[in-house]
Amino acid sequence: MSTTTAVPTVADVVAELERRYPPSWAEEWDRVGLVLGEPDAQVRRVLCVVDVVPETVAEALAAGVDMIVAHHPLLLRGVSSVAPTTYKGRIIHQLIKADIALYVAHTNADVAAPGVSDALAGRLGLTDLRPLQPARPGTPAAGEGRGVGRIGRLPRPMSLAELTRHATSVLPTTAVGVRAAGAPDRIVRTLAVCGGSGDSFLADASAAGVDAYLTADLRHHPAGEHLATGGPALLDATHWATERPWLDDLAALLRGTSGVEALVSDLDTSPWTVHAAPPSTGRPAVAEPVADDKEPDREG
């Protein structure tokens, strides 16, 4: 009797992804799901990425994958042309010519439990997790611990300065690292996290009464006003670094449910590639480029 296992198709992989991250959980403005690829095409190897950019497409081509699963949509906003002379058109042409399917799980993966912020919380060792902003009652994602961001308890109390060093050591390496706002000796026991751009949830972090909030893309004025009104301390990492941890969970899901070979891209797609430390830190105030092997969305 034959024990040969059938090779999964694009449709099979999509079905497994949508069982874990139903498209109905995505925000109305979002664009998730299958972007391109023949549903009956076979899939043996998948590359998991945060961003579909020329560099990750080159990575996919070099690895000989049949499918890319990305977090950020390539076609979030409407385009009038996919000509190969355009940025996005060139990417689409490359993928089609190489028979590489493309699938996106974005805000539906953000609110999932486990989802993007659970993976981020896991890197920091948080326990007793609950949503920072639970999914609204009556929406498809409501219930069962789903929602944006996570709140949890650190393994032990840390000062803000120590927590910042800890976050830098456990998150994927980037040129910028992690910066913090607040008194360096402030003790942090409870921490809220949100993968991607999270300054729209500053009020939720304050209402939750946490000691600190870690996210990405914090802006000058909202951060300053938040602190001035007694909000929790802030830690700001790069967008990519807060979402890259989820790719490990995504790859494990694909291996376990579809039996495909799932690769994870460690290519840092942050636009920031150089960081200069001020002389007062004792480190050289010389800007040094990051190595090529360094590791953006909630489009919002």
C-alpha cells in the first residue's frame, strides 16, 4: 500500500492559514488573502516575511520557494498599473514569472490569539496575557482573548533602563535598537506590547494601568503628551523588529498543518540602517552601517 503523502496546493495552504487567521477578522481598510498564484499549484517550500520588497523577493527566488506568506500587504492601496516599470509592478512580474504565490495575513493576524503581539510578548517573557484592546463585541474577531496588543507580567521587576537593555537583547537586531521614555529607574512589573505602529493605543495602555508600553513608530508629540499626563513609560523599537517574532510561529503553523518546508526571512526591512551614539554614552559617535545580514504594518 502506498504511503506517499500528497503535495499540498496553494489552496490547501490558504485554507490552513484562514483557519488560524480568518480574513473576516481583518480591519475593513485592510487587504488580506491570496494576492497571486494558481490555487491548484503545488507548494513544497514557503518563505515567511514581514514585507514584500525587492530584497525579500530576491531571497525567495534564491531559495526556490513556491509561495511567500507576508504580514504587510503589497497592494494595500489601489494602483492603476502593474507595469514592470513601477515598483510594485516589478515585484508582481517577478513573482508571476517564477510561479511564486503570494498570501497576506495582516490585521487578522494582529488580533488573533495567538497572533503577532503574542509572539512579541513571548520574546519578552510575559505571562498572564490579555488583549490591550479587546476585539469589539459583535465583530467577527470578538471573544477568546482576541484583540490588538497584549498586556502581561514580566518574569521579575526591572527598572526601565534594565528592561530597555533586555528588550534590545531579545528582539531581532536592528541598527536603531530600542529607545525608552521615562525615568530610567522606574520599576516595571507589568508591560503592554503591540507589534507594529502602536501609538494609537497609548490611551489603552494608560487605562490598563501598566507600568510600561512597548511598540513601534512612536511619534514625538503623542509620546510627550502621554508622559506628561502620567501615562506609563514607553519603549520604542522598529516596526520590523516587533513583528518579525511572529514569523517563527507562522512557519511552525505551516510545517505542522500543511507539511511544507517553511523558511523565515531574517532580512531587516526597516528603512533605518545607521545609528550614531552620542559621545556621552561612552561609545564612539561614529555612524557605522549595519551588516547585510541584519534582521514595516500595521499600516498604521
